[in-house]
Amino acid sequence: MSFIIEDNQIYFTRQGETVKISACGKNCIRFQASPNCRIDEQNWTLMPQKTEAAARAEDDYAVLETGEMSVKIYNSGKVVFYRNGKKILEEKPELTFGAQIRNYRSVSSGLWKARVTFEPNEGEHFYGLGHEANGCFDLKGCTVDLRHVNAKCTIPFVYSSLGYGFLWNMPSTGRCELAHNRTRWTSDCARQIDYVVIGGTPREVSSSLADLTGHAPKMPHWATGFWQSRLRYETQDEVISVAKRCKELGIPLSVIVIDYFHWTEQGDYKFDPKYWQSPKKMADELHEMGIKLVVSMWPTINENSENYRKMLDNNMLIRTASGTNKLFDFYGPQALIDATNPETRKFVWKKLKENYIDNGVDALWFDEAEPEIHPEHFDNLVMSAGRGDEVALLYPYYYSKLAYDGFKEMGRDDIVTLARCAYTGAQKFGTLVWSGDIPSTFESLAAQVKSGLNMAMCAIPWWTTDIGGFYGGDASSEYFRELIVRWFQYGVFCPVTRLHGNRAGQDRTRGIIEPTGGGNELWSFGGDVFKILKDLTLLRENLRPYVEKHMEIASKTGAPVMRPMFFDYPDDEECYTAGEQYMFGDDILFAPIVHRAQTEKTVYLPDGDWIFTRTKETYRGGKTYTLGAKINEFIAFVKKGADIINIF
């Protein structure tokens, strides 16, 4: 066992393992350890920053210090992290006498199943890990699979209430255990263990994380308004008629979305000319009304597609170690494009540009972005970036990069790609993540609030849901009509306000293999509901300058627009448990109604004076209040002195 200090980095070698510890950003310490006895500089999506650090070796340990952070590594291999001299994170041996620090098991030549275990800390809270509708705000006590599936997007990062962030810089599938007896991170397949510990308040850590993984661009004006979508618009005439009716009714429509099966075949990436006779004319007409056009694209492709043979022969599809390459069955067996392959990205973008963008489409919706595969045997996948279980989490990152690079090459800066999944760093490509195909229930709405706040802690500030949920909603039922109002109220105070869903009842205009749901426009839910929803779209319209101001702040600093209460009040213990209310920008506190027949809610106000938006009364902070909210009312407060109170 030995320590070597070189360029203020610590190198440590013991039997069967080599370790490197370095500073990689402001108050950021990176730990790398490999049983291959060498460190491979696999940054993946990490962008290490130059920063000052000091390292030294003592008799039985070495220490590295940078800013307010420090780490010690002992002769046993154990590491302990400190912030301002206070212990925050300590490795936990798995065997007696302090043995077995870190665990490796070979899965292939040079590839290992690896895990690292840390001691639990009493009273510690965790937030992050992307979005998953598990109903949990504080993730302490949770076990989370590190994998992407529909309605689950894994960002392997957590923020701890002890004042640090932990980034698992490994795109492999695996597991995170935030248990009461230990914290453990496990990789199914990797060449080495690689993680970063970031010290600071929530705001400071979010800033450092954005520096390390990329800042979101400034969201364009058109994306901050109301998005109209449904499953699905079947014809060009239908899209135009809905847009015109919105204008006639005074609904401030900013974006309209065309969902899947508008195409000739999965993998063709173009409109079916039988029902979309002149996409350019349609786009031009929408643009004249001040409406942007977004169109869905899937990564699926089958043998009937005109692009299949070329992509197959040029290794542009995800391959398998054994068995067929048809990884998903949706009206026939489908292969999947390999978005990690740069040649795939160039080829697919060329098709998307020719068939959509050159015809006036403004942005793309990348559905199935995980990608969805069945069965989930990631170790059977072969991608350009590597073996599936080693790199699977990277897929949506490169999927978004496909569009970003293409638009940039065109000279476009107003890039927004709606995606069902993302990975660390995808925010820099203008990725707007939505939470996937979720049920139309109040339980689902409650889970989405907590899920979105956890996503907000992962440096991905552009996030939204299907307002009303995606499936199981009956627009004629009183249950759903109540739900759509409460969800829409929440949607106004989300980074993007987007109505989408597959509503009960058939409203098809032509015979196609995938059924079309019922109406999902504001007027589809009855006259009383229509008035409430229209008023909410007008409120969102008035809020757009406020939203855009905070989107610019998010781009510059990494501070999300929608964020947990503790982000702004890190010293207030109450804010670490308030998962059904949140800050929307610096000045608005929003407490959504998320339960059926609920007409009042208890809200905690942190320190300061707060103005209740409905009555303009002042409430003193540091207390809880129970407030009423009829179906056409919501609960929001504005900080006293903020200039936006008159919007409400």
C-alpha cells in the first residue's frame, strides 16, 4: 500500500485496486477506483473544472483539500469526506476488522459489478435521482433501481440535507440504497467506481452540478406558454381547426403537438401524405396564428421502413449479444436506433430535417427515449458506446444530442426537445423532460409533485407532466373533471404548462391500427371546467415574464424554476419535509391541491411576510396555516414586496 501525491492529486495502490482522488470543481472532490489497477479517464458526461487544491500524505493516510471540502483516505482504503471540518460521508466496511472497503466481482474481461457502501447519518434527508412516481419526497429509506423505463428517468445524483451532493458518475444500470442502516451504490457493469462529492447549500451545489454537467440554455419565449396536445390529431385539417378554435375562444395557445402514427411507417420519419397533404402549408398557417408546431418521433424501426436496411447494414441499430435485434413489440417487432453512434445521429437527423424541419416543424418530441425494451436484459444490448448494462443510462443523452447538434448546424438557438427520459448533462441540449405515461388519478398527481421536486435537484430545470395524466381519464366523469382542474392549477406553476393525454371514448376520423382517444381540448370537459381552465391559461400567459426571468436564472446559475422549499430555506428543518408545496421562482410559494374532494390545505410558510394571492392578506412566516380552496381556487403566496402580486 502506498500514497503518491502528484499535481495535488492522491494516487493510492493496494492489492487488487488503484485509486485516484482529485478536485474537479468548486468544492468538488472526485473519487475513482479500479480493480483493473489503472484509472481510465471515462468522463462520460462529466466536464471536470480546474480548481485549486492541496494534497499531502501522512504516515497512515493522505488528505486532499479544496475550498470548504476535504477527504482523507486511510491505508485500509477507507475514505471519509468533510465539509468545513465536519464529517459528512464515511465509507462503511462490509466485514469485521474494517475489511472489505468497496466490492468488485468480475462480469467480463475488464468489466466488474462494483459497489461502495457508506455509513448512515441520523436525521439525514436525500433528494434527487431523477423522477419516479414512488410517492416519496425525502428518499431516505428508499431503494431505487438505476435504470430508465417509461415514467422513470434515472439521474444518479442525490442532495443530502447535511450539505453535500453525490454524483454517481457511471452510466451503467445498478441500484441505489438510501437505507437506514447504510447508503450503498451498486453498478451492474463498469470498469471502475467513479463518483463526485459536492459541498454546499442546495443553491451552491446546483450551481456546481450545472458547471460539471452543463447549463441549460435560455428557454425560448414560445416554450413558456400553453402547450396543447392529445392522443392524437389524425389529420392536418384537425390540427388547424383546433388552433383556430383556440384563437376564436381567446385561449392563448403557444404550441400544438402532433403525436405518433402520423407517419407512413415506424422508422420512416415523415408525414403520411394521405392525411398530411401539405405539412409546410399547415406549419405556415400555424405560424401566422403565433403557434409553434412540435411533432413526435420514436426510435423504433422495423423491416417495412424504407430506412431499415441501410441502418442495419451500417450498424446504426442497437444490436444484441444473442437473439433478435427486435427489442420492442408495438404493432409488430421493432428494432431501435443506436443513438450513441454518431453516424446514426447524422443519418436520422438528415431524415428529420428533410421531412419535418424543412417543412416548418419547430421542435421535436422524442418519445420512447429510454429506450423502452422488453425484456429489460440490458446485458444483452450492444451499442456503439459499449455493452448495454455498462452504458444504458447514456441513451437519452445522445438521443437529445441528435436534435441539438442538427439544429445548431442550422444556426438555430431556440432549441427545445421534449423527451420522455434524460441523463446527467442532457439539460445542455435543450431537453424538456416529461414524466412519461402516468395514470389519470389523484394519487398520480400527488406523486408527480414530489417527483418533479426531486428532478429539480438534478440540474435539469426543464420538466413537466401530462396535465390530467396520460391514461385512464374519462372526460365525461365528475372525477376526471375535478382532477383536470387541480392538475391544470399545478401545471400553471410548472416549468412548462402542457396538456396531454389519452382520454376515454373514441374520436377517430380515420381507420388506423392505433386507436385515438377522445377530445382533450379545454372545451372537452364541460362549460364550467372550460371557464376555469381558460382563466388558468390566461394566468400562465401573464406569468410568462416571471417564468422567463427565472428560466434565464436557471440557465446562468443552475437554480431550477420549480424547487423544494429547502432550496431557498436550507436552515429551516420544516422545509425538508414539505413535499406538497414548493417555490416557483424566488417569489411564489405554491401549494397544489392533490386529493379528491379536497377544499382546504395546511401550508407551512417559512420566515418572512407572505401575501395570499386570492385575498391579498399578509401572513407571517414561520407558521402553518389552513386555507380553503374551492374547485376554482388554488393556494399560492407571494413574498411581500415582490412586484408580481398584481398578476393574480
